[in-house]
Amino acid sequence: MRIRAAVEWALPYWTRGQAGRATPPELFKILYYGWLLAFALKVLGSSWDVSWHFKWLRDDLAPPHLLNSAGTAIVLALTIIHGYTGYGVDRTALRLIQWGTGVFLVAVPLDLINHRVNGLDITSWSPSHIMLYLGTFFMIAGVIRGWYQGSGGKLVLGALFVYFLENILFPAQHQEYGVFAIAAWDRGAPEAEPILMQFAADQMGRAVDRDMMVAFSLPVPDFLYPVYFTVAGLIVLAVARMMVGRFGTATLVATVLVAYRAAIWPLLSVTGFPESAVPFFLVIAAVAVDVAFLVRLPYLRAVLGSALATIAVYGSLVVQHALLAAPPLAPSSAVWAASGLAIAWLAMEWFVTRFGLRAADQPIGARVSATATP
């Protein structure tokens, strides 16, 4: 009966329309809560997926892939609904969602073909994987714009930026799992199944030894992790702060993601899946981003904020490496990280102003509204 009532409620809205069509508030909320559910499934699936691939040989029908596919099915349904009815999105948001979904769907068979031809994919940074992240990037960017233009509710906007940040930082999990994989090998208790290690060794043309395990677990240069986190991760936090307009936004977004990673880590570990380093240092860096917004001049803020945030990343990474665990750090790369973040931050200060995406700063303690009022 509930399904029948839902269908009867939805049918009157199933009419052809152009993007930007006036959307009833209840329908708007349901559409975007659907996006939140889809991204939640994708994040759960992807978290499990990285751990799975450090233990088992790849399987197209592995449970994390199925969980991810459930999220993708919801994404496809919502993309069709937005595109056909025009509800809940303006033209720009719709194009971003459609292009993102399209790139993602093209990347899936390409990734399958890649594995069929080349066997085990040694790194999260492969071209077919990058296409998956890129498609998700545009997809979530479109959803963020759609929600911002139609509602602007801060809680949902912040949640969408958590998903956006998770997608951006996802490939770096390879190094976070890699350091634990090497440590497990050194203890004489490798977490990967023998069939996986032998497959990787055969693909590299070498014996199953420590050098093979290092090549499998950390297949990218040491500088990539801190530079990528600084430039790609922190610019997302800076933009979140600009669009939400509240002090502490960057810290809250980073804290939610890190808390999720810290919560999922023991769950995977207890069930026998490999462990990973958790990027606790990201919270310290996010605080630096929020502090930078105390500088009122946008372009001065970008320069000073980039320097402060880079120091926070590299300094807290050194501390985390000493006290807990973290991927290798190349300190000399800090200058490149700061320069890249400064360029990206300057560009985004211009971009969010040029396209009307900057929220007016609200005083600390102002009420947060999540009501959809398109």
C-alpha cells in the first residue's frame, strides 16, 4: 500500500519540463534526500572496496561493488528524473549531473576492459579509475549547485561537501592502506591472500618479496600524498567555507569525514579486512583554512591561507607519522603544495564570486536552516 501511495503521489509530477522549472518544496527535498542516500551507498561501497582489494583478488561481483552499484542505480534514476521533468535543477546543475553520470557510466566498462586486458590494477590512480572519480566529481558538483540554487540549507550543503571531499581524496586511500600492508608484511603476517600477492608478483615479473609488496602497496612517488591532500583536499574545504558562509565549516566537513573513516576502520578490521591509516591531520589543516577566513580581503586570504594550511598539513603529518601511522612524507614538496593551493584558492575566490556562489558570512551561533525553499 505504501508503494502504491508513493506512486500515486509521484505520478502527477512526471511531466516533461525544462530545467529551472518551479519545484514544489516537498518534491525538492525528496529528490535531494535521494541524492544523499545514493552518495551514502557509494561511500560505503568504496570504503569497503579499497580494503577488499588489499585482501582478495579482484571480483566484478564483489559485495562492495554491488553496494556501489546500488548507489549508481539511484544516481541514474535521479538523473533521468531531473532531465525529463526539469524539477530541482537549473540548466547548469543539470548539465553537470548529466555529464558526470555519463562519464561515470562510460568509465565502468572501460575499467572492466582494463582489468580483463591488464589483470590486477596496481593503483587507485589508473586512468579508468580517474574517470570514475571525475564523473563523480561533476555529478556531485551539479547536485551541490542544484541544492544551493534551490534551497541553500546549510546542513545538507555541508553533507554534500563531505561526499565531495571523500570522492576527491578517495585515490589517496591506496597509500593509507599501503603503509599498513607493508607493516603487516614486516610482522610476518601479510593481510593479502597468497593468491593476490602471487598475482601481483607475476604481473610485475618478480618474486613474492618485500620489494614486490612495496611496489604493490605504494606505487606512486612519496610527494603525491601530501601535495594532493594539500591542493585537492583543502581547496574543497575552502570552497565549502565560501558557499556555506559560516565559520568552522571547513573544520566540520573534515571532521565528519575523518570521524567516518575512524568509525569504519575498526568495523573492517574486526571482520578480517585490512586496516588503513586515517588522515587525522586533515582536521588540523581544516582549522587552518577556517582561521584564514578571518582575513577579509579574498586574495590576501588565499595567499596567507595557503601558507598556513600547508604548514598545518606537513606539520601534523610529521606528528601523525611519529605517533600513529601515515603514508611517507616528502618534506621538500611543501613548496609545490603551497604554490598549487595558492593558485587554486585564488582561482576559486574569483570563481565563486563571478558565478554568485558565495554565501554572505553569518556570525558564529547563527541558526542553521536546512529547509528547502526553491
